[in-house]
Amino acid sequence: MSKIQKLQTKLKEKFEKLLQDYGQEILLNGQPITAIYIKEEENLPIEQFGIVPTSQTTIYLPIDTPITETDKIEIEGKLFKVSKISIHYRVFKIVILEEVDID
């Protein structure tokens, strides 16, 4: 299993646990999210984790830093180079390119 696959699994587990614990709709930048896509590079299959929203309460996604349009994101204490972090049609999407050293 690659580092990215391990990361996908960890994120999926954390994401599902948040939903079990709170049973609430997750908002990101004020937009409700109905699914999360995590994929490694553009040509690989997307990992999709669907969620069922039940309220408007904001809870945090399992990511250590705020989500912004950037080329790096910290997840699980590791820094990853990403090409996209976006919300489109209520779907949160991250495209992970590679792990990078934290400066």
C-alpha cells in the first residue's frame, strides 16, 4: 500500500468517524459537502466517500490546516503537494501529487 493509499484510508476512517460522532452536515467555507474525493494525480481513479447531511452545524474535516487554494496541504502531520482543493456541486475534492518535506 502506497503512502497515498494509506492517507486515503486514514482520511476515510476519520471522515466516517466524524459523521458517526456528530451526524451533522459538514460545511467548508460555508458550503455544505455531500461527498469527499481524494485522488492521486489526475489520471488515477477517484476515491469517493459519501456522507448524509442531517443539520447545518459546522464540524471540521480531518485535515490539520485550513483549506485554501494552495499547492501544499498538511494532513496527519505530513505535508503534501496538491494540485486542486475545491468544492464543486457540494463535493470536496483534493488531488494529491506527492509528499514533500516540511520546511
